[in-house]
Amino acid sequence: MKRRIIMSMFAGATLLASTLLGATPAPAAEAGTAPAPSAEVPAEFGSDWHDPITAAPPVTEPAGKSCQVTVAEAQFRDFTPYKGTYTPPNGCGDRWSKVVLRMDGKVKGRQFDRLGHLHLGGVEIFRTSTPQPSPDGIEWSVEKDVTRYSDTLRGSQDVEMLIGNVVDDTYTGIIDVKVTLTFYAGRPAATPDQVLTLDDRSALTTPRNSERILAEVYATGSGGGCEEYWYLTVPDEAPYSCQADGGPYREVQIKVDGRLAGIAAPFPTVWTGGWSNPFLWYVVPGPRAFDIKPIEYDLTPFAGLLNDGHPHRVEVAVVGVPEGQSGWSLPVNVLVWQDAKSAHVTGKLTAHKAGDLADSSTYTPGTEHRVDTEGDHRLTVAGYVDTSHGRVTTTVSRSVANTSTHRWTEGETTDGLGATWTDDESVTVDGRGPARTTQTRRTYTMDGTTTLGAADRLRTVLTLGDRAAVTEWVGGRRTKWSRLDNTYAGDATYTVNVPRDQRHAVGTTGERYRIRGSSGCYDRSLTTVQGVLTEDHRGC
């Protein structure tokens, strides 16, 4: 029944303007439907199922010469990180058209989902989570375009990788992984000149000739506490197992020297043990569960300040987390493009307008308890840099919002959430030549209910959405556009509080991943029943 599947990860994460607009569609010849015979579908889940699979497109591989380097190879059985040394490849030069990271993993037995990361020279280049295994074992692979980290990859670096894990008499799954980098020779891709990290004091010192500065934050709420399910938290007065002072509104903020520099809506990731029902995720994970994209902030309006040669404090925090409570990981990389013809690029922050943060959660008691949440925030910043090619002004406007309705009964035997998050961003760069504006509209949705019924049968019905619309305008004329629509749907039932072989689990899950735009289209749909892949349809 098994076959190896590659799952893709886009390098730019929330830099959808470069990721989605530059997406390469699958060849039309791949279109078709290949359903498995219905006779192969068992009446319920057995001890084995299809290897994990997503509908996302693979990373495209350039033609021509390539070189491969093994970065890490380890078996994770506890919380001891793998440590090694990375050395750049020989034979492919030091400027590459693309660099692709691939992680191959395998695990068998019983294990929770685990969060993992890979650092090279202190730079986080990869963050992922793991699927939960079958007793017979599973294998999976993840690919990610990491070309943007080429500056880090050009030199030897210390390597640290960790997938924290616990192995004992009950949870027997040892997570066995191998990570490689494949370098493709050819015309070098346009990449940042430097990739920086913050020191222990959250201080950043940029090169004095920086003309473009982006920060990326791999923000994940995880660790087993309530912040792993932050979207289900309720105000303190509501009788629910996960409480937070103001409710579920979360916002990831970045500040420069204490001044708000960027806002973003965190993606509501559902890990592969989420919603109390692992049978939803054994084959098809929720969006981004294996593809943890960083949030990206354009800090170019602050370049004039940051380029003074002194360290500046850059801090990231999550609004809404109860004081003193942990649960969020917020590693930061800073990507810098330099003006090679200038020793010092000067500039100034010319506009900074932060709206009031609106955050309201209202609890309504009753036979069915209810919390209604509304929150939103706006920020606009603008600044210029005087470069060797003239003055360039960058204006960044961003607005985030969240609405949700959470309903549950006594004992939480019925627990449901309907929620929508939006994150709209506009970046305009105006210098020599016509102004260029990139508009990105992100929408995340979650609509589900878990019910514990007679005979301890637990059923979860859930739909998740990850959507983005990106449009690029040059001189007032639309030059590129793209629309992403990634939708997951699942319905699974099993008996709780019994040994694994007595759960009598059944479930249907599916994912459809569509990208359409000026570069073409990609469209793939998957369906599974009782862990068997019954449909894999491709076409546009």
C-alpha cells in the first residue's frame, strides 16, 4: 500500500509576492484521476495506512549540474539536539540558481506529533512538525526551497537540529531523519546579501549600506499547553479547560527600539494530534503542519535608523498570551540587501501611524456556552533611503483581523469553533522608475466540531482554509497576480479510553490545493478513506 511522497515547502513563506507569483505550474500531462479500487478500502483503520501526503506542488528542479550535501542524519529519541558541521559543496561554484532542502523521515510504533527545527550558523532555515506513525511504520519526505539563505550556505557552519521526542514503554516511536541540500549550478538567483540573527540581547546591527531589510519570524504556538490551541482559549470567566485573560485573539508584533514596526496574524496551525482526533491527520495533514512558513515583515522604512552602525533592539512578542505563560517560539532571521556602490546608506522614517488595537471577547452562559471574539489592528509605516541610484521610498500598510464563535457544552462533550483571520498587506516602493506596489490578502479559516457521544465514540468534523491573493502593480498597471486556495476537510470517529486495537476508527479526509495566476495554474485533490488513498486528481 505504501509509496514515497514528497511534500513541498515554499521558501518565502509569507513573502507570497515572490512565492506565488513565481509559482511554476505542473505540466498539463500530469492531469488525471487515479482512484484506488473501492474493494481495497477496509471497514475501519487497521495497523497500517498510506504514507503522509499533501496536495501542495513539488519544488521545481532546474536543469543542469547539481551537487548534494548531507546536513544532518539522526535518530531523535529524546530532547538532545543533533550537532554537526556543514561544508559547502565542491563542483557547483558558490552562486546557485536554486538550493533545495529535503528531509526524509521514518518512524514506527506509537508517538505523539513533534516540532522540529534546523539551524545553520544560528540561522533557522527549516521548521517542521512530524506525522504520527502507524504500528507498522510510515515514511515521509519534505522539500523546501532555501535559496534565500545562500549567503549562509556559502561558508562552513555549525549545524543544530532538534525534533524533541520522548521514547518509553508506551511511546515507542524513534524519529529517524536525514536532511540533504541540493545545489543547482547556473545563473545565480537574486538573494539577500546577508542573513543575520539577533544576539542574546535581541540586538541587531545591520551593514551601514543596507537598502532593503526584511525580518522573518518562525512563530509557532506549541509545546503541549493551551497556546498550542490558542484559537480555542476563552476569557477567564468562562468555564472551559483553556483560559486566557482576553480570549483567543493573537497578533505577532515586531518592534524596533520599542516602536511598533510590524503586525501579523499568526497562522492557526493544527498539528497532527489536533482536535483530539489523530485519525484526521494520519495521511493528509492540515495546511502548513509540515510546512511551517515564517511571518515576514518589511523593515525597510527603518533602514535609515538601523544603518547608523550601532546595535538596535528588535523584539517579537505575541499579543494575547497570558502574562508569564510560555508556549510560543519566535526565532528571527533578518535578510539584508546592500548597496554595493555606497559605504553608508542614509534615510529617515517619515510616517508611523498605528491604529488602536481592538480586541473583544464576549462570554454568554447557557446550556451551550458561547464566546464571540472580534479583534483588529492597523499599522502604516513609511521611510526613505538615499542610495547610489537615488532616493527610494518604501510604504508598508498592514491590517489584521479575527472573528470567531466558540460553542461548547458542560464537560466539553461538544466543542465547536468557527473562525476567520485576515491579514492584508500593501508594500509600495517608489524610486527611480515607476512605483511598484505588491498587495497581499491572506485569509485563514477554521470550522469544526468535536462531539463525544454514546459508548465513548468521539467524532470530529473539521474544515480548514489557507487562502491568499497577491497582485503586483507597476506604474498603476497590473503586471502579475496569483490566487492560492488550500482547503482541508475531514470527518473521523473512534472510541476513546480503549486500547488502540479496539478504537474501531473510521474517517474520510481530503485536501485540495489550487494556485491560479498570470504564471499558469496548479490544481490537485486528494481523498482518503480509513487511511487508504482513494483519489489523487490533478488538472486545471
